[in-house]
Amino acid sequence: MKFGFRKPSLRNSIAARTSLKRYLRHSLGLKAPRGWGWLTNPKKAAYNRIYHRTTFGWQDLFKPRRRRSSQGCLVMIVLFAAGGAALFWAFGTIINIAGLRV
């Protein structure tokens, strides 16, 4: 399995976009819907998923980074808020036990 930068190949890039097989599949509608690779060829789908996540090409250097869903950000905000509240409560309890005034 490859990691890191993929060596660019202009010939392979053009061949992949102009092949007869691709033309026929697209024009006749013989393609499976997106995400069905696991059903048609699971071994190839697993390999492609890992390869896509561990390598990058020259085009990827100019694309803006995809942001993750805001749901993960929301979870982090809630966790930080809960942690801050717990620390604030613990600090207040320690001050009360010590009998200090703030």
C-alpha cells in the first residue's frame, strides 16, 4: 500500500477519462449508484478506500480542505463547557472548604 504523494501520470489521467468502457457505462446508465462498491466488489472497494485516505495527488494541493461535519465541533464545545463547569465547581468547593473569601 502506498502512503503520501502519488506520482502524476498525464497518460493515465487522460486514459481514465477517455476510455471506451467509461463512455459506454456513462451513456448507457450501467453504473451502480454511489456507495454500492461494497456490494459489487468488496475487496476493491476496501483497497480504494484505504488508498484514497493515505495518498494525495498534485490536484489535492490546490483544493480547499474539506471540513468535517459541525456535529463533531458541537460535541467538543459541549465537552469543553462541561469540563469548565466541573472545574469551576471544584475550585469553588475547595475555596469554601478552606474558608477563603474571594
